[in-house]
Amino acid sequence: MASSLHLIIFGITLLTTLAAHGKTGLLYSTAFENFNVGPDLWNGQDGWFSNSYAQTGGIQGIDNEIMEGLGKSSFLGFRQPTVRWNYLTQQINHDPVGEGTATIEIDTLIGLEDSTNEKYDSFFVTLYNTQGDFLAAIQFSNERESFGIFYDDGVTVRNTTIQFLHGELSLLAISIDFQNNLWSADFDGIPLFESIQFTASGNARDLGTFSYEWIVTDPDPAMAGNNWLLVADCNIWAIPFGAPTVKSSIPSFNGEGFPTLQFSGEIGWTYQIEYTNSLGQWLSDLPNSTFVATQFGQIINFTDEDPHRPEMRYYRVRRLVTP
């Protein structure tokens, strides 16, 4: 399976490490480096499961080095499916409000490869409750008449007016306030929407499953596009009541060409910059990359002046409770 996907030069992900209090902190993180490689092998590893028609036929699986430096990643699409709707799902089964963690944060590094057969479909990041009922989704429409990123609250599908680039790995970051039924999402640091109604479905608000989905536009699945979705990484976090939100600016380069990250910090939290050159191993040994917030709303700036920095590097900020 050929690919023109390439890494964005750098991005920023905000992660939170918390003291034990109910089911808080990291709920799920992909570990693709531990997966077996091959077609049909995303399903059945580390709790991922697909619809029965996607278990064979090579429409999902695990690749190794589909792009240089990426390591192992998963894919959905490309080959002709048997049915229109195909998915890979991870079961979370978490009650955010009942567990004292009303906010769920999700970040996933994804890319969409375009069709070459002049047929175009849609891919989704979708959330369901513990009863299996639909709550909400973000749609990446590759259809030429409606190209771009949309969101679905269970009643209405709306256009964010933001588009994506084929062949780019980009960070989708989602924050969901289950108690107040609100959510926000950014795409490579660009807001898709902010503090709007999460679900209008009327279904119970808890986190059952998290899914990547492919829906063929044509009623006949034989008319599917050979477009496909790559998933390089996914992290799902439970944030306890009272934890401050963190806002970041779009990463940029300074006048000397060094990558610069800027984000807000709060008293009581320590912030550690981590980085990876391969998305397989995260490191935290950059100089001056640990920050202890001493003021409310403190603006924190970090510049990577590593002289051995490769052309491609990805960053994240780990937020820890200050001892």
C-alpha cells in the first residue's frame, strides 16, 4: 500500500498525570509498537475490535514504517469493503461524572490519504455510551461536494469550515465536559469548535466506546474510494473536577528557526516537555524543559534549541501535580 503521508514538523499535545482519585489519568493509550504487523491485524489486538465484515479482506491492519520514522501505525480503508460502514472500536466504559472526572480529553494523530479511483468517502472519530448509543462524531469528509471537517451531535451535522490536507499527519485534540454536555476540538491547534453542545441525542452521557469509522458514500460498497485513514497514536484521559484547563497557541518557529511552544500554566502544576522523533519512544531530556507554575494563568514558553534536532520532531506537554 503506497503512501504519500508525511509528518508535520511538530505539534503539541497536552497530557495530564494525576494522583489516584477514582478512575483518573490515562484511560487508554495506543501501543502500536507492540502489535503484530499485517493486514486484518488491527482487529483483535489490545482490545480493538471491528465489525465482522472488516475482519478479513485487508481493509484494516497494522503497517510498519509506512512513512520513514513513524514506526508501527494502523490503517482503515483502501481496499474494497463488503459493506458501507466499517469501524475499529476501543471499549473504555468510563462514567466521567460518577468517577469524579467530568472532563475527558482525547488526542489522536491521524492522516487521510486521498483516492486515486475518483471515488471519495468519509472517515469519522466517533463516541458511543456504555449502552452502545451514539453520542457524537467528528467527520472527515473526502467527498468533493462537501470536503472538510464536520461534527455531528446526534441530531444535526454542521460544517466547521476547516479543511484538512491529504498526506499530512495532524493532531486532533478533543475535550468533552460530560457534566455540562459541552465539547471543544482543535485540529493542529486550529479551533474546530469551542464549548458547544456535545450531544443532542438524549442518550445517557458516559464514555462507552471510542471508534474510527469509514462510511462509503455510494450506496453500493463496490463503489468505495481507495482513500484510507492512518492512525499513528491515540490517548484518552480522565480529568478530575477542579483541574485547570490548559490553553496553547499554535506552535511556531522563532527568528532563529527553532521550534517554540507556548501554553498557559496554573499554580499547583508542573509541566514537562516531552518529544519523539519516531512516535515510538517519548523522551524528556531536552534542556530547560521542566516548568513549575507559580502564578495563575502563567504563560510558559519553551524553545527547542537542540542542535541535533532532526527535520521531523513531535512534542507533547505532560502536566503533573506539583509535589
